[in-house]
Amino acid sequence: MNSRRFIQCDVFSPIPYQGNGLAVVVDAEGLTDEQMQRFAAWTNLAETTFLLPPTDPTADYRVRIFTPSREMLFAGHPTLGSCASWLHCGGIPKIKDLVKQECGVGIVEVDVSQQPTLSFAAPPTTIKDMDSAHRDDIIRALNIPTDAIVHTAELCNGPTWQLFELKHAEQVLALDSSCVRWPTFKAIGLIAPHPPDSECDYEVRMLAPSSGMSEDPITGSLNAAIAKWLMHNNRLQKPYLVAQGTQIGRSGRVSVTPGSRETVWIGGEVHILIEGSVQI
């Protein structure tokens, strides 16, 4: 075993310990897939990341992302947490204020000009109709009133999301996450607007994650997919702020900002909370 730099950080909340926790092994070169998966299972966090030298010459570093049970091609809070950890440990981007992270979906750009808030450019998202039978199964399991549903869609930006847009934030918050479990139900995304003049514009929840929890605290990749979906439907005209994690005692805040052309920036604060070394 070797001693490797290790960081645990909190992502997507202005309040430390109220966001989504991430473990980061900064010096991961030489680790096998089995070692990475075993360590990710041991941390018992939703995701653990491993930073490696890039294989793409345009990238600043490469990241591999593991849940306790599998590797992921892309995830949002691991992107921002990994980037913040890399910078904290002395990483200097090739382009000022813009980090290029290599991961399973390719190069993801991260705007680091407003630290401690970082923002990643949402990756391409595949949008299609949700399978009607699966849609009905989710509606029955969660007991979603059919008159509350505005739209549904299946979105994929690495992970695949079964998205339900409801009429009111209270309807999203009222659903019982214990009614759905992985793998019977895949990742379910829910979004609905808050009343005008509220702190946040939307409430988002992600149910049935594969990490063993019934609900994910804050999900950058889901929010990125939703933003791309809104843009696809000509509904992303201005920045908005999302609340997530409310029902499980978190204060998640995700900013969504349309950029030039087809770019959407997904942002949130990152706090470095634990720093040291780990033997792997």
C-alpha cells in the first residue's frame, strides 16, 4: 500500500456539511479498478473519485468516479468536488479560470473564476419519451396524482434519469422516497416550481439512487440534464436557483446559468472539510 493525498469535501451548499459529501483520492496513479471500487465501497459515500494524469493533452487531469457498487461515466458533485480538490492541492489549469476535466463522457469544462462557487458546463443530454409502462409503474409506486404531472421525459447524460415535472414544489416534497428502491426503479428525477418571490425557483429531488440510499442529497448531473431539457424545449431563458435535499435535512443549492450557444453552467459552492493521507 502507498500513502496518497486524500480530501473529503462538501458540494452544492453554502453551508458546510449541508451539501453532498465526496471523497477524493488525489494521487490515484497505479491503483487498479478493484482497489478503487473496494475503497469507494469502504467510504460509504454516494461517490468517491480518483484523480489521475490525463490521457487527453487538452485536459488538466482525469477523474474516475465510483459509487459503492459501480463506476460512473459522469456525475455533477464529483466533478465540482474533484476540481476543487485538485486546485486545493496545487493544480494550475492550462487556461486561466477554466479547468478541463477528462472523464467517462469526455472533456467537461469547469469555470473556477468565482471560488468557492464552481460551475461545470452541462454535457450533452439525450432526450426521449419515457417508456409508458415504466412511467405508470413509477406513478403507482410514488402515488403521484396524475393531475399534478406537467411533463415526463427520459434523459441521459451518462446517468439515465426518469424525469417528472409536477405543478408545485409542495407536490414534489410530499412524495415518499421509501416507496422506490434500486434496482427495481432506476434514478427518478422530480422538479416543480416554488411560488414567486421564494428564495429558490425550483425544488428538485432524485429518488432510488444506486448507492443504497432512498434519496440523493444534491445531484449535479440530474440538474444538468434538466437544464438541457429545458433548453431543448425553449424554456431556459434566464438563470435560476434550485433547492435540493430539503426532505432529508440538507440545504442544497444549485445555480443554473445559460451561456453562449448551447452551453449551460451548473454551479454550487464547494468546501474542503477533511484533508490528509490514506493508505491504499
